[in-house]
Amino acid sequence: MAYQFFRTDLFAISGVSNNTVLCLMTNLGDDIYKFPTAKSSASWLRLVPNNKVSGVRILSSKDRKG
């Protein structure tokens, strides 16, 4: 059903489960190409940590809740 909805196999991405696909369906609709880059879509899905960087040094790295 998800493949027919998005016309893409989202389950081929590691870490994507039924709940993730359901979240995408309800929040994005059928347009998964709303994000300009893969980095911005991964950040929206909260798959990347929230790094605070000064120069090249990481000051803190926390996972966001959600």
C-alpha cells in the first residue's frame, strides 16, 4: 500500500518502519519530494542528532525528542 501511495519503496531505507511510513503519509501527503535535500528530510524525521558546533569542535550532541 505504501509503495502504491508514494510510488517509491521507502522500506528499502534502513530504519524505516511501518510507523515512519504512516507518519509520512499523514504529514506529507503524497508528495515526498517537498524537501530540497535528503539531509533536510532526515532532519525533519529526527534521524540526525542536534549538533552544536563551534568551528570544527562539537560542543554538544543530543538526540531530539519525538
